[in-house]
Amino acid sequence: MPTPALLIDGLTVRFGGHTVLAGVDLRAEPGRLTALLGPNGAGKTTLIRCCAGLITPDAGTVSVLGGAPGSPAALAGVGVMPQSTGAWSGVRPDELLRYLAALYADPLDPAALQARLGIDAFARTPYRRLSGGQQQAVNLAGALIGRPRLVFLDEPTAGMDPHARRATWDLLRELRRAGVAILLTTHAMDEAEALADRVSILDQGVIRIAGSPAELTTDGRSLEDVFLTHTSPGTL
């Protein structure tokens, strides 16, 4: 078994006396896509923020590419796609991607990445004026521009039309074949079934069940049925 690109052991996070993550164990391996499913408020985004070094956990450990989250070694090999990026509001996508590319020694070609993700059609439109799906395409490009070995994708296809969604799926499959480790959160059960090598279902800060899509649905239930069985309604 390859050395995990991401190894989480006993991750616990509390905010104001409320436990958001309670002893979470998770791993992401090179060349595999791990889907993290859970209702709103389950702790998925908090977990990603811990892995990016933006939140210091109360207990447990997180190893990112063999180092600490946010360390220079980790930052050089990690791409993070957030749900939203307000800091980019006035920037045009083509300018943004050229700027981000300049931060890396061996980036992807911004023009080629724009074309691949359909960004050319709105490359000169300020980010704040883009549709939700268009912003997601730019967010994804920003996460991939540095040729990361580990990518965190927080609901990457939310708001995308079917064409953009399938193009994103194809790109993620290519990344996986190239040996990139991918941790993806999504509310789309078909997305998890189509892409994931392993699925972990998070509810109220706890991993309730984990396995391959085939293992989780071996009794004939759909992945959505398994999700509903092991989770409670999320917060709006």
C-alpha cells in the first residue's frame, strides 16, 4: 500500500465548547480519490481547513505529504479548492491564473488550463460577476495550477451545468491516473459513486461508516440510502 499523502489520526476540533470533529481518522493515498460525505454542518469544511493549516486542532494529528499542515513542504505540494473565495472578487480569471502560476516553479500553462475548464469564455469578466458554476471552474483551476500532489476539493461541481460537471469529472480521473491524491467533499451521491475509490460518511463530527462504493452498497442499497441511514438532517 502506498504511503498516504494525507494521514489524519484522532482529529478533534472544538469551537466555543461545541465539538465539531470528534476523533476523526482519515487517509488519502496517491492515485486514489477519497470522497468525504456528510450533511451541512457535519464538519467537512473544518476538516479541510485543518489540513490546510488554517485551523489548529484541539487533539489528534494531521500529516500532509509527510509534514505539518501549512508547512513549506506541504504548501508546495498541496492544492486547495474552497467553496467560495471572496478575496478574488475584483480579479479577472486570466489575470488570477497568471498570477498564481508565477508563484510556482513548474506550474501548469494557465492558457491550457483555462481552455480545458471552459474559462476562456469568461476569462476577462471580474470574478464577482461570474455565475456560481463559473466561479467553481476558476476555483478549481486555482487549486490545480501548481501541479499539486494532494488536492482538497470542497464541493467542486456545485453550481456547474452538466457539461462543465462531466468535464470536471474527466479531469479528476486524469489527475488520479497521474498519481495525485484527491480528497473531495460533495452532496452529489452520483458523483461519489462515479469517482471515489473510497467513501467516508461524516455526521456530527464522527466518521459513521467508510468503504468503497461497492462495499457500502453490497446489500443492494444505493449510496444515498446508506448516507441517509448513517446521518442526521444537517443545518441549513
